[in-house]
Amino acid sequence: AVRRRQRRAAGCGRALVAALLLCVWCRAAAERVRYSIAEELGRGSLVGPLARDLGLSADELPARKLRLSEEKQYFTVSEENGNLYVNERLDREEMCGESASCSVSFEALVHNPLNVFHIEVAIEDVNDNAPAFRKGVLELEIGEWTLPGARFPLEMARDADAGRNSLLTYQLTSNPSFSLALNENPGGKRQPELVLERALDREKQSSFELVLMAVDGGDPTRSGTVQIRINVTDLNDNQPVFSKSVYEARVAENLPVGSLVLRVWATDADMGSNGRVSYSFGNVPDDVPLFFVVDSESGEIRIAGLLDFEEKNKYSFGMEARDGGGLIGHCEVQIDITDENDNVPEITILLLSSPVPEDAAIGTVVALLKVRDRDSGENGQVSCELSGEVPLSIVASSGGSYKVVTASALDPRELDREQVSEYNVTVRAADGGSPALQSSAVLALRVLDVNDNAPVFAQERYSARLAENNAAGALVLTVRATDADWGQNARVRYRLWEGRVRGAPLSSYVSVQAETGALYALRSFDYEEVRELELWVRAEDGGAPALSSNVSVRLLIVDENDNAPQVLYPPAAPPAASGKGGWSGVELAPRSSEPGALPAGSLTRWLVLAVAAVSCLFVAFLLLLLALRLRRWRREQLLAADSGVLRGVPVSHFVGIDGVRAFLQSYSHEVSLTADSRKSQLRFSGGSCCDTLPARPPPDEPAPLLGEEDLA
């Protein structure tokens, strides 16, 4: 009955299930908590009161089992108060690189009921990195013929911090021959340039040493320095000039090593060695030489390592062109990495609620999944589905999370352990790339048994035959019932329905073994007393509440030859004088007895008289019945065929004498008789009549009655 009610509830249709799943998705989308902390906080630093922000009280924490599902445990949650704490040192630059914003997203899981909350912690930058130069010393060669106002680009410093904590400005040690100018490049960065303030004379001073300081905007500020060594040379009045100030290229990730990215080109108007140009990296981040290499002769930039869009999607660095006289030209190179569909979706099982009761309501969450594709755009858009026909469905949540819930819009069946006790559900995730990449994960889900099946007997009814005079405790038969449930719910016990037999309890005649269903006779049966027993045996399972079923058992007692014949006649003689009774064995018969006559006795005589009296009465009854039939037949012969009721005779013409009516006058008419006296008629013709009543006799003579002859 429970299963039928569940089927009727599940049959409400796909619309109800779809509405329920949509409600679950909408609720999950709104459950997001955000915090903001500074980087470099120590282990155990408070992030925020997570339990309170999720609406959980301290008393609920043990039952709700709040925990985190992040892949890398940056944070931890206290079991006592539900607060969120830092689990390890957070370095924003290490976690997010040069990204303008940095945050960590993860899920918080609670039980009873099962739910998932999306947590986002923004990592705020602190000024923990000083500006730094790639080289410790910058070498410059300036000809003594160089005119005042000439500019020489210098290497830019790098600061790993972001925002206002990043590089702000440059400072140069004071020198009357040189000054510092800042030129903003297309990328928005400030390029330091050394400006020649007055003409140089190699014979007076052949070299200069200056210090360039880079300062960031943090509080307190941090700085980095580089030494500039300037050698004054003879005439080299033209520096290399690149064909472009900024070179741009777009390359796909996973290009083979050695693939050409682009080529830079610079020219020098000088002749000879002063006009010969060589190329090299200028101001570049530390990772650029790991992925790119430049040909110093041709200016070709090629792939040196495997590029990964998911790791870094853009590289910006400087290039230098140096002539033989030491003059340097600069340009900027920007390489954009395009995404390829090279990452399969990653499925992470955050939580699996197994086993799940088979009577779980539609929409019960049985598993929480996290699906991630490191690609971007359509290559990173993932769709999930469950393979096979299973009474489960997968519902998308926010942040790449999915919930596996019971029942589905296409298959609104309920779980039934008796049909399927365990599901190996395959979750398939596919991205939107072309061709699409797929991955799968298997959820091993066991179905917990619920007591929804009553015991079923192997037969509709049982019967057995037992010979009388059996031994007490003899096995009569064994009833057998099975239960489709599992464990304690399938454990069957047997007992008798109590009744009464010949005024005694049924349990005093038979008993049933509770575990095996064996039916035993508790006493020796006597066919002459009890010829059959009708009883009921109940089978009951061990569920709570228990379910049961009944079966009828018929026990037939078989007669055995256990009684000797008894002489009913002649009866035993009365006790003799000696005190010993018994039949004398002598019957007296009269001498006139015919052959075949019974032995004479009082009982025999009375029997003979009774039979004779009954026979006489029967014969007399037959004779009387015959006489009545003859009398009726004679009357029918006397009546005419057409005669009926008397018509036309006045009542006054009749007189009653001693209960007999007779005619007062004699009529002569036609008479019609029929065989049926009830329809006979008398027809009277006109007034021929005479007085037929005789004179009244004397008082001492009896009055004659009108007989049949007078009527004739």
C-alpha cells in the first residue's frame, strides 16, 4: 500500500518534478557568501563568521556537519563555533599573478538536510613586493658627439603587487650631465629614459656611474635600484630603430616548440660595426625566457616551451636592438595566447549520500558534484547528464556545481530496492568545443531497504494428514513464507491465530515454531473425538511497523483400527450370586418355533408388536383413501355433462331438515350434466311442478332424509 501511494504521488507528472527542480536551482543560486581579507595573513586568522552568515546557530553545528569542499585547503572551518579561518599563508601574487582581481571560490556543505553554499573570499593586495630590475647593472655607451637632449631608454623595473602598491615612479641620482624622463608606453607603463643634458668629452671623463631607483605607491613605500654604467665612446651617431614601436601577435596554445611567433626588425644608419644590429630581450618577466627565444641575428621570436592559455593568456615584454657601437633601440612585444579545447571537464564528487532510503521523496539530494573545464568560452562551457535509465536526475547549480536528486522529469519512478538494490550511475560531462571533450565519473549508490513488502507464503493454503494416536510433538507440516525486503525487514516469524477446539484452546493441540514455521502436534489425536482441524498461521516480518500475512492450514486426522467390536445384544447377564456378571450364553426357545424364527425375548416381542401395529395402520389408511376415491367417482357418474349450478329455483323452494336442504316442490325439467360436476347445469322448463314434501311425521318417528334416489 505504501508503494502504491508513492506511485500515485510520483504520477503527478513531469511538470511537478520540473517545478521542484527549478525551485532547488533557484534557491542554490542565491546561497552565496562573500568575504574579503588581506594577503599574507597568518594561519588561524579569522576570515568571517561563516555559520552565522549561513543562518546556523551554534546548537545546530553538530547535526548539520558544516564542512568545506575546496580542492586546496586555503581555509578551514571550526567545528565549535563555525567561524572561517585561514589555513595557510596566502600569497596573492603566487595565486593570481598579474590579475587585477584575485579571489578563491569554494563550497560549504551542510547536512540534515543536505545543502550547498557558495563561498567567495577576495584576496586584497598588500605591499609585500619591492620593485626589482632584471639586471643588476645597466651598460650604456654614449658617443662624445651626442648632442644634448638625446634620450636613452632604460630597463623598466617590475613590481609583483597590484593597484596602488605597484610601481609608481623612478628617481635618478643627481648628475649635471644627465637627467631622467618618464615616457608612458602604449601599455600604460612608464618607461624611464636617460636624457643627456650637456655634451660629453671623453678626454675629460670617459665614464659615469649613476643609480636608478624605482619606487612603488605602497604605504610604506618599497623601492629597488639598478646601477647605470655609461662609457663615453667615439663617433657612433645613429642608434638602431625598430620598424614598429609595438609588435603584436596571436598564437594558439600548445604550439610545437620552435614554431615562429613573429619577427622584429631594426635598422641602423651607421656603417660597419656601428650599423650591425643584434637582438635580445630587454625588460622581460622571469617567465618569458621559459616560453620564448629570440634569434639575435634575425630577430625571430620562437616558441621555447609549451604555452598554456589556462596558465597565462598574454605576454608583454621589451626587445632591444644593439649596434656595434653600443647604441640600443627598444620596442614592445605583446603576444596573445588563444584558447584551444585541450582540457577535458573535471568532475569532482563533493558529497555522496549513500545509502539512500528507497522511499526517499522526489527531489532528495543524493550527491553534490563540482564540474570544471579550464578552457574558456565555448570550450569551457560544460553540460552534464546521467547515462542509462535511472530514477535520478542531475540539476545544475551556480558556480559549476550540480546536484543529483531522486526521480526525474523523464523517469518519475521511485527507488525500489527489491528491483534494483544498487546503482552505478555514470555522470558524463561534455564541453562545447569542436570536437567536444568528455569525461565521466561513476557514483556507486546503494538503496537502503524500507519495510514495504509483507511476507508471502509459498502456497495459498496448506493441508496435511495425520494418523490418530500420534506421538506428542510429532511434526505435522512446515509452512514457508518469504519476504522480498532485506535484513531485519526480511526476517519472518510465525505464530498461530488463537482459537478453540472442543472447548479447549487451539494452542493446546498444535504449535508452530516461530523461526522455521514447523507445525507440531502437542497431543495424541483420537479420530473418534477430533476428525479435522482448521487453523490460521500468521507470518510477520521484523520491520517497524511490522507487515504480516496469513494462510489457512487444514489438518485431517486419519482413522486407525484401534477399537475392538462390542456386543450390544444380548446384554450381559446381571451379576450372579457369586459376584461375577456376564452373559450366560443360553437362550430359551419354544418348541413350536419355526425354522428361521428369532430367539424369543421380551425385546423381540415388543419389536414384532410395534411393526405389526404400524403395518395395520398403514393398510387401514390405504383402504380409507380408496373408499373416498370410489365415492367421488360415483358422484361424477351421476351428474350430467352440462349441469352446473342450479338456476331459476327460488331459495324459498328449499327447506333445510337436519342440515340437509330438499326441494319443496317436484320439478320436471331438462337436466344437462358434464363430467365435471362443478360445471353441471339444470335447465327448468315452464311451471311443471308438484309438492314433494311429505307430511310431517309424528314426533316419535324420525324424519326421512332426501336421498339420492328421491333426487333422481
